[in-house]
Amino acid sequence: MKDFANEKWTRRSLLTAIGLAGGTAAMYDAMLSMGYAANSDFSDPITLQGDAKGASVIILGAGIAGMVAAYEMRKAGYKVKILEFNNRPGGRNWSLHAGDSYTDIGGTTQKVDFAPGQYFNPGPWRLPYHHQGILHYCKMLNVPLESFVMYNNAALVHSAGAFGGKPKRFREVAADYEGHISELLAKATSQNKLDDQLDKDEKDGVLQMLKTWGGLDKNYEYRKGDQTSDFRGYDIPPGGGLMPGPVPSDIMPRKELFNSSLWNALYFPKQWDFQGQLFQPKGGMGEIGKAFGKLLDGVIQYDCKVTNIRQDETGVTVTYINSKTGGAPKTEKADWCVNTIPVSVLSQIPMNVGPKMRAAIDSLPYLPAVKVGLQFKRRFWEEDDNIYGGNTYTDQPIFNISYPSHGFFEKGPAVLLGAYIYRSGMRVYNFEALSAQEQIEAALEQGSKIHPQYRAEFMTGVAVAWHRVPWTLGCSGLWNDALREKHYADMCAVDNRIVLAGEHCSRLMAWQEGSVLSALDAITRLHKRVMSA
Amino acid sequence: MKDFANEKWTRRSLLTAIGLAGGTAAMYDAMLSMGYAANSDFSDPITLQGDAKGASVIILGAGIAGMVAAYEMRKAGYKVKILEFNNRPGGRNWSLHAGDSYTDIGGTTQKVDFAPGQYFNPGPWRLPYHHQGILHYCKMLNVPLESFVMYNNAALVHSAGAFGGKPKRFREVAADYEGHISELLAKATSQNKLDDQLDKDEKDGVLQMLKTWGGLDKNYEYRKGDQTSDFRGYDIPPGGGLMPGPVPSDIMPRKELFNSSLWNALYFPKQWDFQGQLFQPKGGMGEIGKAFGKLLDGVIQYDCKVTNIRQDETGVTVTYINSKTGGAPKTEKADWCVNTIPVSVLSQIPMNVGPKMRAAIDSLPYLPAVKVGLQFKRRFWEEDDNIYGGNTYTDQPIFNISYPSHGFFEKGPAVLLGAYIYRSGMRVYNFEALSAQEQIEAALEQGSKIHPQYRAEFMTGVAVAWHRVPWTLGCSGLWNDALREKHYADMCAVDNRIVLAGEHCSRLMAWQEGSVLSALDAITRLHKRVMSA
């Protein structure tokens, strides 16, 4: 690790300098040579070099990608206009508060009657620390961020078929899983069964390591006692004065734990996307979209449903109607177009692009996802169960309960995420087929198996099934390796005067960071085209 | 798990009811039968039943234990007075802000010149979620709490002797450690070497489990690729549009990792005390002490150095002098005494208690600890390295660097914990023997090995060595099993009219929760004595 500080270079200013001088490739080389594994593909400030000479650009969609594109291109001298389907900025960056309402594609309207200050994010809800692009815009927009609790050792793991359907604490599952595998590996090691793998001098080290990390006793066994309870929790924890205890807790038998699916939950917090530290905007994820919309006041035209996109040698003409009232089509013309409409919707809009981009647009399926927000009379998960934020997982269809990372210890009503179903498969489609009321009922029914307080404490709820959201018809682009190989480059390439952007044009599916990086990459390439035009 | 909600009982109200009816032992039985492993020995509200008939109590020390005792006994009808050595409430609950100064036992005064709003906690700094006692008083006192980041996957692990002294990210150490042990165990399993341990039907499950959790490839090997980089991070992470990458990162060779001490760091966040979710008071830990002091306005007499404690059949007489100016001794008399003076100090004060308590007082050594707070010009750990809160560990004497869990993304100066040395052994004593300036210099020197920005960004610092703090002469009671067996019950027993309280009278060494639970337990037993007197 070189001492850049002494050279009066911060790492970022150095990288920016390299980026300006040598472009992106040079910058990546430099990052690697500095001995850091990169946290992000983002580097600020983005600079579109050269004079756009007042060229105009029409941007379709005032989601994160569209607003990033608009902001940066306006800064570079472009005349910018955004057409947006909704009557608010943000797109999937969206929080529902008291008084809001939402109408799905079937015409069902839900009116949100949460308590004041309570909210629910139907879309994105967490910002990993390495998503430096979206974090940059939060800072720029002065959107205050607070800690998002992803992993909480006191949160629960539940399987209907394991341990009589009784939920276990994450700390118990983690400690017992790691303890049991440590014991197994210690046995194999001490009984010389891994002598083909481990040098003689390595063996003692491995045993000591497993003993410490796994909580094994002096015989390298994972047994009930203070050592294991210090990881998994006590029946009666160490107290003060002459209080009773400590009394250690029973461990889960290895076979029963391994045969359950509970250990699956240990996988989630290990993933790059979900590793701490994470953040959330104070007051709801939608605060980013709101602030961005304010910054772009006058640039965004709301309630526009795009019906046709046509490019020729002179520019791009977009036809649209009022998304609420219909009426006579209007047109808007510009030199260039950044199109962030989700391709689930875009595939239904006539647009004269080449066959490759068309094939890409028509080939990408969208991830189904349902989220249910439930408001309860009080924070029973905190008051009764001492769970402050974090995620509980179950093998029931609701999959994921998430406790609010804000308002800890407050009295009065609070909203939690009562279901988050986002994996593909019939389970999600079945759930999506339910009405909003049925989805809320299912979240209550299944959640009650984990939190028996649910029924008595429930007040109100809201459910959003993303395949039924009129302006996205799905949660996010659902790439797999084969699709990516065949269509991704064509999806992202500039087609004459049109470039697509959004999370579907990124490798960060369903993440706002994908939208940001896609937009920055798309406008950088479009700008090059403009400069050489 | 019974459905108490349907019976209109919250768990807590039920426990309180049981506690009131049947006392503590009945309550513990009830907690266990409800199928929960307890999170805490605390249950609120504490109720001292029966009329104290205006009995008076003198409490020595306005730390957390003393103030809890004063508040609860006053509520139960006692006449209460606290004598406190310092000119502020809180004791070890203490935050240093700009303008504060601290003088150690050698007479060296440090003046704190942090930027406005910045602070450093020389004493306690984190509140685990299961410390329900201290959390209860935070709520009661309206001390706002915010998330404390204990474990951050992006924080660093450093060993001078490993990997050329280059720090590694926690995520890299965790992924590679868990990957390598998974591969070893998968090998032993698939090569039938654990057939005496694992049933035939268990083996496939174990292999699948290790593959998922360990990030193994289809041959059950831990190899460089997308799967492992999804845990440990990429050299170039997945990006947007046609950005380069992803490029997976190299994994650390097993032998080099296992032979290093880096895996030790994985032990810390596994411990019950350090498991998430954790909290900190907004504005510094000292906010609790301040708020408690305000609540007890008029009860606490500051600047009192106790010089003699004498009990007889009529009461307890405490002699004290002004802790700053000395002067003529004064006395204060009460019916009963709750004595929270750390026994490191108390052992030097004449007090007529029985030989058992005396032996206990004279036998308990105190844990040494040094903390160094460093203010830098900017949050380079966030801006350059994307570390937002959490702890870095090194095998250098400074041991622990901790990044602030508040003020994320702010511009301007910020304070981090530059050293936290609390294990016993010569390393701590050697560090304690340095002057404050030398301690700060050592923190800078060693910290520079991890963060090369240190020297260029440093502004000012403060160092507190707890064996030199005049009013504690150490960080906390340092019990071991043998000492606990011999002296703990005697330390905690009521000696005629005197009972001791504080973290040293608890099984939660150096934790404020120990002070709270000790105080509650001590006054409950003292009150019984009063009622039967």
C-alpha cells in the first residue's frame, strides 16, 4: 500500500486525475496497481469532455437512470427534457406514506393509511456501501442517510419442517452450524485423515483455529457450556450481583440442523450485495427520487405515456399521450434520446432500432417480486423479542420479514416488511396472482407462525406485486448467463441516436447502482457519438 | 411458542405480572417455559415492595450503578443522597468534547480541542441489544440511540507478519477462511473419511451445504471466480452498460491465511457481547450520565472524596473532603449505604465491614485499558477506503481501530478510536506507562501501517490510560474463575447496613449493563433487609 497521503494525493483525486488523462481503462489499471480490490466501478466527478454545442436530448423515464442522465448531460451543455409516465419522479425509487394511493394494472387501488411518519418501500430499500454511484448522488442531493441493519443475530430463521416449526435465532443457527462443522473438521484433522492435505506443522494450527472459532471444548467437541453459549446465547445470561445464572443453552443436534434448511439463511449476509455497512435514506428510499426531481424542476414533464419513438437523420421524435386522460397524441423532438423505459414495457412501444437491439429488448424477461408492508400497533418485535432491525427468513412463500432500521424504541405504530418474494418460480407467480388483500392476509397468516403477536397487533397493510405495476410490468430485468452472452452488448450499444439505460442495462440486476452506472456509461458513449457526429 | 397475543398478554407484561406475584425465581422459570432463551436478566419495572418509612440511604458514586440505585430507591420512598468524586455525573460513562480537560493521577492535564460536535468515549462506547437494563434507562431518560456498527465487512484485519503487512478486508478473510475449511471438510466427506461420523444420507446434504455456504465450485473446491468474489469482493465489480468487468479477485492461499493470525478477528463479532444489533447514544455515551444527573438534580453532591465509611447499629457515617481543594473533613449520615466506589479505590478507604467482604475488596485486580481518540481533517476511511463504521483489528499493540458510527459522509474533521488496548499482559502495562503524548504518537505510528493517510490528515488527539484515572485506578474488575469462586458472593452480600454495587459486582465485566443489574440486585436485597429490620 503506497503512501499517497504524503504525496498530497487522495486515492480518489489521483484516480480522477488518471481517469481524466487516460480514460476508464487506465483508471482501472491504476486502481489495481494500488493494491486495492475495487469497491465500485464509480468514480466521480464524471466529466463529459467537449462542447455539446447546445445539442438536445430527450430522456424517457424520470427514474434514477433518467435523472442521472439528465443531470449530467445538462451539466455538459445539453438541452434536456424528460418525459415521465407517473406524476412523480423516482420510478421504482418509491416510498408509500399515509395518503398515498397506488393503482395496479388491473385497476385495483390501494389507499395507504399508515400512521404519520411511517412508510413502506415497494421497490429498492437498501444501499450497500460499495454502491458508490448512488451514494454519490445521495450526498450531492443532501439526502440524509442512516444505517440499514441487514444482519441481526437476534433475528429469526424459520422452517415449517424443522424443530417443530419453532423459529430459531440467527445467532443459534450460526453458532451451531459453525460449531458442528468445526467439530467434524477437527475430528478428521486430529485422526490424521487429512494428512494428504495438511502438513504436520499446519495441523496444530488448524485445530487451535477451529477450537477458537468454532467454540469447541478441550477435546475439540462442540458441547453445551459457557463457550458455546457465548456464541449462541444463554438460557439465563450472566447477570449482576447474586442474580441466578448464567445457565447455558442447549445446542441443536447436528443432524437435525444440517437436515433442516435453516443453514441456508447463513448464506444471505455473506453475499457482496448484502454485506455491511448498508444505508437507507431517512424517511424512505423515495427521498432520493424526490430530491432529484426537485433538482430537475422544469426538466421533467409528468403524466406522459410514450406511444412511439422514431429516429431519422435529423433526430428522434417521441409521441406520447397523457397517461391518465389519454387524449390527442403530442410529439417532442430532440437530437438524441436516452431511453430508460423498462424493456418489459418498451417491447410494446414501436421504436425503429436495428434488429439486434430489438431482439435484445424482446428477449429479456422480468423478475417477478411481491412486497407487503404491514403496520402494527406497536414494535412487538423490539419490545417482546428484542429484535431491532434486520431480516428474518422462512421457507414459507413470504420468505423474508424485515424489521425497520429506524425509529428504534419508539412507541406507537410501526411498519415492517411482511413479505418479500423475489425469486423466480411458481411460488412467486402464485403469490402475484392473489389480490392485494389476499397477499396481505397471506403475509399475516404465514407471519403469525413466526410472530404470534401478528393478529392482535395488526392495523393495516399494502401489497405491491411488480408484474402488475403499470409502468414496469415486473421488478427488474432477469438476465441469465446465456441471455447475457447473446443480447447484453446489443441492449447497451448506441443505436444511431438512441441509447438505452437502466438497471436492465447493467450487471447489477434490480439495484439502483445498476441504473446509475448504466446511465453514466450510456451517456459517456452517447456523448462520444455526439462529439464525432 | 404460545400465542400470548391472543390472550392480550405481551410477553413483558406477562413476565412482569409473574415477577410481581412470584418473585424473580418464578419469573426465570416462566421465561424458560415460554421457549425463549432469555436475552437479558433485566425486567422492568423494578418494584421495591413495602414502605421504606422514610429510611435514608447514602450512595457513594454517581456512576451508572449509583444513579440507578438512587433513582429506584427514591421512587420507593427512601431519602437519597449521592456523594460523587467528580464534578459531573456518569463516572466511567463519559465523553470528551471540545473544551473538556482531563487530569490523570500523575497530574498531567490534556485539553481536548476537537472540532465542535466531535467527541471521544474514553469508557463504554457500545450498547448490545440484549443489555435491556441500560437500554431501559436510556428510554426512560429520553436519550436518543442510533445504530452502532460493530462488524463491517469492509473494515480491515492486519498483521505485521502476514501478507507483507498489507491489511486485508474482513470480507476477504471471512470468505477465504470459510471457503478453505469448507473445502477441507468437503474433501474429508466425499473421500469417505468421515463415514464414522456421517450417515450415508447425511453426506450429500453436508456436501451441498458446504458448497453453498463456502462458495465451492462443482468439484467442491474453493477457487477464484464469480462465486468466491461474490463473497470476498471483485477486483473489478459488476458494473453498468459496457463497463469492463466483472473481474474476480485472487483468493489467499490456505496455508498462508491459516498460519497468519488474521482468522482471529473472525472470533470477535461472534461473541454474544458484540453481536448485532448494537446502539450508541447520539452525541456520545456520556449523554446517559448527563441525563441521569439532571434527573437526580439536588440528590448528587459533587467534588466529594470519601475518606472513611463507618457503620454501627444506628446507621452509616461517611466522611469526605473536597476532591479538588481538600479542606476540613465533613460527614454525612444515613440509615443505609449503597457503595459503588470501584474496589481498586475502595480498598484504600477505611470501612468497617466483615473480613469476607474485606478480603473480596482487597483481592480483586483491575483490568488495564488504554483508549486513544484521534481527530483527522477528513473521513479518509470513508472517502478513500469506503469504510463506514466498524472495527479494524491489528496484532500491533494498538489492537483496535474503530471508525465512527455517526456522521457518515460528513465533510470536515472527525474523530476515530485510534487504539483500544484492554487485554491483560505486559503489552498493555507497557502502553499504560507511556505519556499521553507518547500514546498518541504510538497510535499514529502503528495506525499508519494500516492507513497511510494518518500522518497527513492528523489534527489532534487524547489518550486515557485507565490505571491512571484518579477515581477508578483501572478499567474494570478483573475476575477470573478462581477469584469468582472464592470472593464474588462475599463481594455482593449485604454487610449489615452496607451493600456494594457496580460492574465489579456483576458477571458482565466492564459493561454498563453489569452496573445496572448489580445495582438493581443490590438494592432489592438491601430493601429486603430494611423491611425486615
